[in-house]
Amino acid sequence: MAEVLFYERPVPLNRTQHKDLRLKGVPSLKFATNVHSVPLTGVEFPAAARDLPILFAGQGVEDAGPMALLGLRQNENLFVDANGQWEANIYIPAFVRRYPFVLAEKPADQVEGDDFTVFLDEAYEGFGSEEGDRLFKEDGTDTELLSNAVNFLGEFQQHVGRTQWFMEQLRKHDLLEPRNIQLQKDGKSINLNGLFVVNEEKLRQLDEKTTHEFLKEGVFGWIYAHLLSLANIDRIAQRLDVREQAEVAAKATKN
């Protein structure tokens, strides 16, 4: 299953197996503590750009996709604290908000039914049979809770499709260029590779037909949100400074 970060035991949602399953609200996003980036859809760019760096990541241009940078060290999200609280007033990507549910492509040997199946993470602490709201009614139909979750997953998947088209346009017009992030901290070097950004010079050289299409389809809005968001890389570095200072202080207190 692709893109199932922080899903420990993803299983297909089953009306029989999960007929008594309940979901209680858990005021914590601890599950996202150890991810330093998550995929992002284009429709999220304007909102995310205020707080997060938006870059394109992949082994190469051909498989690069947009992501929100959440940290500069492996397995560290600088926006989630030790109690699992996401910093207030900071954008939370839809990739995170859809948890503990996810739409995944059905197995290759499954011919019938939709192309995607709803999965849930059985390891999620909010699931149980005693507390919380039911996923299914007594007659086996979806509750409003589950309907809303599934609708959100469907909308997210539509945005993923639109984002894939957006990436095709960037590749078609050769607008992506490599960008390595290098930061020097206390004599140590932090290097983030495999990243890409839009080349502004090539963007300005687009022909009139392409420019008109990009305007009509809203491509420019997404591109400029991405470019503006790059200033947030410095803010991420500042967050790391604060985190490291807290770590040093905590270590000194223990000693």
C-alpha cells in the first residue's frame, strides 16, 4: 500500500468484522510525530504556504510529487510536541487529517468492486468497542461519522488526481529543477536531497497558449504558492534551533 505513513496495522474496513467498532476522539497527533514530510495536494498549497515549505520530492523529476516539509532531521516533525499536540494555528495537511482511515488501491487479484477500498488502522488508540461513536448502525449502514470520513477520503483522492495532472504539466514544460537544502549547524551539516522546485526563469518563458491554459486551470496559483512557501525553510531551521536548545537544557537538568 503506497503512502500509508504512520499506519501500523491497516486493514480493509469490513461491515461484519467491524460492526461493533467505535471511534472516540483522541486529542493527540502522536502518530505524526516521526514524519519529517508528508504528501500534499495542489488544492492545499495556498493554505499550507503560510506555514510550511512546499517542495517536490522523488528519485527524479519523473516521479517527483509535492510534499510539505515538517522537519529537517529524520523521523522528526517539528510541529508536533512531546504530548502529540500539533502547534496551534499551523496548517495540518489533509494527508494527516484523514487518519485513521485511508483509501488504498484494491489488490491486483480483486476484480470486482471499486478501484479503491477504505482501510483503517486497527492499531489506532481511538478505536474500541466500548467508548466513542459507532462506525455502523444496527442495520449495518454507515453512521454519519463514517459517511463523513469516507466522503473526505473521496475528496482527497480527487485532489490527488488533479495534483497528478498538475505534475504532468510541470514535467511536460520542463519547469522543475533540483534543489538541495544545506544548513550548517554547530559545525554539522544538514543536507536534504532529492528535492525539486519550479524554475522561475522557465516559467516566465512559457508560450502564450500554455500561459493562457495555466491561468484558466489555476496552475499559476499553485506554482506561486509553492514559490512563496520556500521562505518557510528558514522558519523550519529556526524551529530546529528552538528544539535543539530545549534538548540541551533538558539534558543539563538531568545531569
